[in-house]
Amino acid sequence: MTTDISKFQIELSRRLMFWAVVSSVTGLVLILWFESFWKGFGVQALVWGGIDGVIAALGLWFSRKRRKSISSNVDLSAPSRLKRTLLINAGLDLVYIAGGVLLISIWGRLDLAWLGHGWGIIVQAVFLFFFDLINAQCVPPGDFAPLKGVFADPKHKPFFRAGGPDAALLVHGFPGTPAEMLPLADLLNQQGWTVKGILLPGFGPQFAEIFEYGQTDWLDRVKQAFLSLKDEYDRVLLVGYSLGGALCLQAAADIEPDGLVLISPFFRLGNTVQQLIGLILRPFLPRYFRPLKTMDFNDPNLRHALQEFFPDKDINDPKTREELRSLQVPLAVVIQLIKAGRQGFLHARQVKVPTLVIQGTEDELVRPENTRRIVDRLRGKPRYLEVSGGHNSLDNHGAGWSSLETELLEFIRSIQRS
């Protein structure tokens, strides 16, 4: 999949055109109705608005023309060129700001009109500085080619295994697939449960389009799958891992399953201070990040994970490694992940059903202290267990699997007895 850079340039030109119109109209009013300082300010607003309007009009014309004539040979260097141009413009805007300050300090002391001219330049340049800087971080990458063909193995598809009159809905994590829920599916199915593993929208083979979906889409998929099971089975158990745990918390507050199992339920990234800093800096941060840019491709754990994502690629091939290092993922996806965790935490206080929560003691992604905060909010007398290991508690060869298995079997028996 290739992003449409022309579409982004059209949106960029429209934003600049809006500012140009506002600036020009404001400048015209100030020139006609005011004198001295505000007249000088208005002249700058009108002049800068006119220049911005011409630039925006040319940008719209060229972008639309390019979009109509686009061919299969997409220019993958266009996004980087656009970003570089915007950053250069941001640097020039700082020069303009300095020029406005100089104008104020020299001629502005002698004449109010020149003072207005100076402040007019500063206001326009400050706006354009933030406009160029923020939009430079929003330029989409030119290509998502490395994501083509990911999760091609059939094990990543949704699954259904018939069993008895009780059913369990299994919801995977991020950026996982139903494959990571298979050990739990085997365990429950062996105990006579019907098991269904769903694939959240934008995951698995659709991962190249994940930025088109959000936590609302993921939650709707969970609810729809649950209700389809509820119509056919005596009891329905909701089981969520990581992101799936956050979604199951939200769903359980609304649809009330017969039981809820949360394994390393995702809540938040970082602490409160880090989140506050991120909120302040978000407008200036790149909208895309490269998760594999500095990774060690010789790390066995990373190689195993990459082979799951890209089964048809040779990780030892230098060209493949370069392609993977250049892979860019939209920051919007991470924001949706954070939103899902926050909503899960907020909804936890409304969950009244019997709940089992299992957490890895060495989990660096979902920290035990955050999971305990979720448990404290649950109202259904939750059972909480910490097991050895990190985030992947579902590894049936891991140190914590035996404890997880024992606790889960006891929990589902208590559900059936009740």
C-alpha cells in the first residue's frame, strides 16, 4: 500500500489558504478602519496573506494535477522532499521573526506604524513557523511495502472449535492475532468448552491498513462476536490478552459475560509525568515512527517475532533489513492503543461479573502495579494471580504457564458450578 502524498499536499494547501483568507480580511479591515500601529500591522497581514494565498493556490493546482496524472510508478522520495521543504521553511520563519524584532528595536521606537509592521511580521512568522514544523511531522511515509503479506500463515486467521454448551470468546493483543490465543483455546477446548478466536479489524493480514481503524472498531468487533455466542450457548466466558484485556473490560461493563479472564490487561504507557510531557509535545512529534530502525536483527527473540510478521522474507538479506528499518508505523495507532487502555481502566469500576486477572511479574510492557490498580476497581470479587515471566504469559512453554493453567481451570469450574 502506498500513501497518497498528493492528498496530503492538497489538505496542506487548504489549511494555508484558510489562514491566507483570514489574514487578508483582517489586514484589509485594519487598514481601512485604523491608523498608526494597527494600520502597519494590517499592511503586513494583508501582504503576508496575499503571498500565502498565492502559494496555497499553486500548491492546490500542482497537487491536483499530479494526482490526476499519477501512475503506477509512485515517487517514493516525494514525502521526504516535502518534509525537508517544510523544515527549511520553518528555519526561514525564525529568520523572519528575528527581522521583525530588529524592525521593532530600530524603527519601532520612532514610529508607531513601524512598530505595527514589526509586530505584524512577528505574528505571521510565528504562525508559519508552527504551521511548517507541525505539518512536517505529519507528512505520511511514501510506502508500506514491507507490510504486504504479513501474517500470511493460516494460524493467524480467526478460529472456531466446537465443544459443549459453554463457550469462550478469545481476544488477542497488539499487534497480535488469534494465533497467540491458541494455547488457551486448546486448554479450554480440552475441558469441553466451545472456543472462538476473533481477529480485530486492521490486524493480521490487514496490518497495512491498521491506521484506518481505532479502538471503537475493535470494541464493536468484540461485542458482536460475544452477542453471537450468547444467543447459542448457556454460558459465555470473555478472555482478553493485553489490548484484548482492555477491550474485554469495556465490553464486560456493558454486556455482562458469565465470567471474565484478563491476562496482562493493557492500561497505559509510561507514568503520569511521561504522559503529560507526551501530551504537551504531541503536536511537534512525528506522526510516524520507525520501530525497527535501531533494532538488532541478530537477536533471536526479535528474529522469531519478525518471522511471525514477515514469514516470506529473509531476515539475513541486507536489502530486507534496510526495508524493515525504514518501515514507518502511524503514531495514531499507538494513540488508539492508549485510548483503549484508558477506557478499559475507567470501565473497570462497572464490571461486576466474576473475574480472573493474571499478570506476569517481570512484565515491562504491562507493569504489575498498573494491573493491581485495575483489580482494585473491579466490583465482582476478582481473583488475582501473578505468575513468573514477562508479557507473553500465554507461552505454554514459559515459566508461568503451569500456574496460569491451574488457576484458569479452577476459575472456569467455579463459573460452571455457579
